[in-house]
Amino acid sequence: MNDYDSELVRSLLKREGFAFTEDRERADVILLNTCAIRENAHNRVYSHLADLKLLKKQRSLVVGILGCMAQNLKEELTWQQPLVDVLAGPDSYRQLPMLITDAIRSQEEGLDRKGLAVDLSEYETYADVVPDRSDGVNAWIAVMRGCDNFCSFCVVPYTRGRERSRDPEGIVREAQQIADQGFKQITLLGQNVNSYRHGSWDFARLLAAVANVPGIERVRFTSPHPKDFPPSLLEVVAWHPRVCKHIHLPMQSGSDRILSLMNRSYTNREYRALVDRIRTLRPDIALTTDIIAGFCSESDAEFAETYKLTEEIRFHNAFVFKYSERKHTIAARKFPDDILESVKGERVTRLVDLQRRISHEHNRLFIGDTVTVLVEGSSKRSDSQFTGKTDGHITVVWDKSLLPCRPGDLVGVPVRDASPSTLFAHTRPEGREILS
Ligand code: 5AD
Ligand code: SF4
């Protein structure tokens, strides 16, 4: 969502005549688009700010903080960080050109005026702003913004405000333009994407309509909430040939008491039942999840329930997070953050180890098969290799000499080796060791 918001901001600024550079030495204005979801995202921003302090001592420079941290920490950032000139929350990006121009003028006049725009809106969806997308294979479209779920650990309802959905005709039109520009994949975005609703349109209908746009090969969506999976949505995922057979289904915990404290609105049994429904409909839909370890008052026995459910469901992949208390949330106000850091760390390690073993077992089943991959480009590790994703969102890597292709192509790649995170078209020395 932050990448997408950066594309919106680039578009809003470019249409007011601002130009962009990747070279910070040449920049008159530096904007940090921030996330507030966990403490480590905060820490990264503070370390960037320390860097920028030095730069700002040497020359005139406008520094702006955008996004969720700006929204959540407005007092702290304006008064404790004199370095920051502009703050704009996720619903205030339209004001950025004015705020930046004013900050530049204020510096020229030797003043220190702060530009602050952090009001949340019930309506802002930026529906009329075409994001400034860089060329590529995947294009994001935010179909809804905000969240009304108020999971007790989560800062999003406070930083991104109430749920609101974009009009479906505009979304489908944008999907058509994206296809015309040559993108092959669309990822529909929303904090709570499957609660999308606009008039008589629900998310199932929207997903099918976007997937029907000619020229788009694959459609993905993230992140859904388990409570919003009516049969119609499962049917579209299972049977539409261009909707990827992958569902990210954040589980968070396997303990009913913790799920209730988290305000997740489902039980262990209900979550399992949804997984069973999905797998009965189509066993090859890849399931991935998010899990939080060490939430307030989580006992060893309750963690064991999460471990057991993870082991039983056998997700393709899981993102495991240490609980991180966020200002303003229900949990921060009501429950002490009482699990020792060392215990949180141990629980995360145990879950990560478990999931790596399971992911590796899943991935090894592909050895000997040929998988269909949407080519993304050169692999991060080596310019002589390509990388891409399977329908189920597994990364695949192969030598360019093996299979000449271009980003955006759909190609069949033979799988010879597998790690917990990647399928390879060649055997690796360490891969053989694991297999023997
Ligand atoms: N601490 C740890 N993890 C969190 N997440 C959201 N808020 C927190 C928090 N306070 C995780 C959830 C969510 C994912 C995007 O981030 O697992 O699904
Ligand atoms: Fe946060 Fe997602 Fe819960 Fe909304 S549904 S409060 S974004 S974790």
C-alpha cells in the first residue's frame, strides 16, 4: 500500500510541476513515506532522519514525512524533530504541493514554518489520480482504503481512518488502461480488501470484472480478512482462470482467548473450517498467512495452540511477527505488553523454523514438474538469472541461457531444486545436500 501511495504522491506532485530524482544530493525536497505497523518500521525512519540532519546542516532542504507515522506521531514529529518541515497523513496527499511550496518559501524567508496536514477523511479514495507507475509487470490498484475492524493490536484504523471503497466502473477503466500500457498483472489492494462494497458491487464481482479485462494475465489481491469470504468470492478465486490460486489468510493466533483479545471475530474452529472449505473447493489454492507471537498475556499453552494450528494447516508460507505495541491501539490502552522480549523472540524462531520446514516440503513436491511463471526480470542475486512467480506466489529462479524470455512473459520453467522460499531450474550444491 505504501508503494502504491508513493505512486499517487509522485503523480500529484508531477502534475504541479515537481520533478523527481533518485539522487538525494540533488534533491531540494526529501519525502519519507512511512509505515507505523510495527516498531522496526519506525526505527528505520528515525535512522533516515538522523542521516538527513547532517545533510540539512550543509544546505537548504525541505524534509517531509508522509503516511502512517505522520498521522500517528504528529506531536512527536513536529516538536521533537525540528528537522521535519512537512507532515502529511494518508488522506492529505492532495495538499502536498501547497505544503512543500510553502515550506520552501518559509526557508527562503529564514522562517521555520511547519506544514501539517493530518486530517482523516471519510471519502478520500484518490479515485481521479492516476498513480505514476514505473514500467513493470505488476500494477497495484487500491480499491478501498482504511479499515473498520479495529483488531486490538493494529494501528491502521487510527492512521488510515474509516473504510471506503472506490467506484467499480473507475477501477475497471483503470484496469483497462493498465492492460493497454502493457502490464500483465494487477494486484488489488486494501487494508481489508475483501470487505470492498460499492452499491450492489461486492469484492467477488469486482475481482471477476478486473480479471475479465483483456490483456491482464493474472490478478491478485491483498490483504483479506477471514471474516469476508462468502462462497461467491471463493468460487471466483477457484475457477476464474486469471485469478491467481493463492489466498493470503492472516490467522494471527490459534488460541481462541487470544483471538478474542485481538478482536479478530473468528475462532480457531471457524478459521480451520474456512481453510477446509477452500481446500475442498480446490486443493491447489496456495494459502499463506500472518501470525503474531507474544501478544499480551499469551501463555505457553496458547502459543502451543498457534504452533499446532500452523503445523496442521501447513501453509505455503507464513509471515511471523513479534507483537509490537502501537500507540493509540486498543491493546496499548487495555492490555499490558507483558511477554518478555526473549520469550517473544523464542516463539517467533520456533514458528519460523516450523514454517521453513513446511515450505521446503511443499516446494520439494514441485521438483520434476514444469511450473508456469510470470517473468518479473533479472534476479536480485545475479544478472545472469531471471526470476518470476508461480500462480501460488512462489519465487522461481532460472539461468537466462536456459530460457530466453522477457519480463511479462508467461513461461514454463522446469523445477530441479527447491529451498524453503524458492524453486530453481538448476540444482544447487547446497540443494543436493538437503535432498540426499
Ligand atoms: N505487532 C505485530 N504485528 C502486527 N501486525 C499488525 N500490527 C501488528 C503489531 N502491532 C501484523 C499482522 C498483520 C500484518 C500486516 O502485520 O500480522 O496481518
Ligand atoms: Fe489492522 Fe488488518 Fe485488523 Fe484492519 S483487519 S485492524 S488493517 S489487522
